[in-house]
Amino acid sequence: MLIDSMHRFGQGIKTQPGLREVHTLRDRKSSCLVGLALWDSKESMVEARHVMAKAIEGDDFDSWEDKPVISLHLEEA
């Protein structure tokens, strides 16, 4: 269910301006899931937030997650 949600999220934002790549990844050792979206700019990401929210609207993350979600907003150093 969580992976399906992550895939819906990716499909939902695929056509958004400024999106370079979107991936759903799983760590082989821990089975930890990682959603990765690469954007041209922070502004592009912010503009797409309404689309992101709509793609996963109604999904029950509280029952799917067993640990708190870590959200990172990374930039070149």
C-alpha cells in the first residue's frame, strides 16, 4: 500500500514543470523505502505542492508507517 502510494505520488508529479526525476527506492539491507524527487529549483517544488498533496490525498500513512518520516530538502554544498 505504501509503495503504491509512492508510485501514485510519482505519477502525479511527473509532468510538473521543473521536475527532473522521481523514484521510489528500497534499501536492500533494511527494506527502508525512500522517495526521491529531483527538482530544478525550490520554487518549482513549492509550485507543485498542491499536485503532490492531491496525488496522495486520503492515504493512511499513520497505519502504514512504523517510524516517523524523515523529510530532507537537500541542495548542493
